[in-house]
Amino acid sequence: MGSSMLDSIVQLTSLGCTSEPPPLRCGVASKLDSRFGELLTHFLEARKRDDRSFARQVGYDNSLIGKVKRGTRRPPANDLIKWADALTLDGSDRDDFLEAGLLLHTPPWIRQRYIAARDATHQRPRR
């Protein structure tokens, strides 16, 4: 993901950020919701980290980490970089993690346009 697109998402989402993100409505967790939870789970397991130690490092209760992993809570947008740092993510892993987290805070119509544009860019034949 290009940094300009990430910067755009950050600007859009920073307008409504709070320290405690609102819960997702039950039964409507989207593919994006589960994608972030899957990424978080994958990176924690790859680093042999448990929810409790990660939560302590990033300053949240471990129950929030579990809810984020299950897709029933959004990760706090204003702390996603802190989370990526705590997981020692870099390169495309970091980009994917931040993108998935920030998209959860993006209005659905912007999210759909962004994903469509991103997918179209990745599917273009190379010359």
C-alpha cells in the first residue's frame, strides 16, 4: 500500500477517533473485521506472544485484544502504529496490518471504493 493512500485513510479516520472504539454491531462483522483479527492473531502467534503480554505492552486490557481478534471490537485507530511497533512489524506486513485496522474506522462507502481501487491496481497486467 502506498504511503499516500495510508495517509489519506489516516486523515479520514482521525476525524472521529476516540480512545475507546465503539463496538461493532453483533452479527454484522464483515470480512474486513475478521481480516484484522486474523492478522493480529497470526502476528501474535508468529511471535509467540499471548494476549495478556501484548495488551500490557500496548496499554489495553487483554479482553479488548480478544474482542478485536474475534472481530467484535475495532482496534483503536489512534494506537494502531503502537500496536504495529509492539509486534515489530515492518514492510508489507506493517502496511497490511495498518491498512486493515484503519479500514475498520473508514465509512463503508469510502472503504468499498478504496478496496475496489486497490484490487484494480493489483490486477492490472504488467508491461
